[in-house]
Amino acid sequence: MAVKVEKAVKATEPEKTPAKKEAPKDEASFFMYLGPTILGVIQSASIYTGTRKGVEKLLSDAIEKYPRIKALLVSDKTIAEDRINVNKPGTRLYAEYHRLVNELKK
């Protein structure tokens, strides 16, 4: 009669879980434009799917005309914080938003 021997796991050993791979910054499920609406160019809160490069290529004409649009495209990973920061004085997004608004007034 053969006895099957199994390796005992110590209670103090933590279970090994596979490390989560973080997606590169340009890979997100969507990007959102948090800038002001520019009639005939782009609408505020527009959502675009794909990689950052793909979205920037799609918006290349708009970005060429208004380069600050690129800075106001935020990924799904940071959207909650970025929606706050666009209205919070002293943040990069706040500054970019107001610079673009001032460019549109000219």
C-alpha cells in the first residue's frame, strides 16, 4: 500500500500571489478631455478610447491648432483626481485650462 506524501504549507508562510502588472501610461481604456469647449474643434468632457498615441493622432488637427488640448487629455486611471485638480488653483491642470481659455479670448 503506497502512501501519498504532500508538502505541508506552514501557516506562517504568506501565499504567493502573482504580481499585478501595471499598464503603461499610454494604455488606458479611455481618455477624457477636461478643457473648455472649442466650437467646431472639441467639446468639454469628450471621451476617446484607445492608446494615448491613437487619441492624439485622432485629435492631431485640434492639437496642432491648440497644443494645450494635449495636456488636458486625462486617462481613466487618474480621472477622479484630475477632475478635482482642473478646478483647484495651483495645479498643472488648472493652469493649462486657464491658459487655453485665455488663448481662446484672443
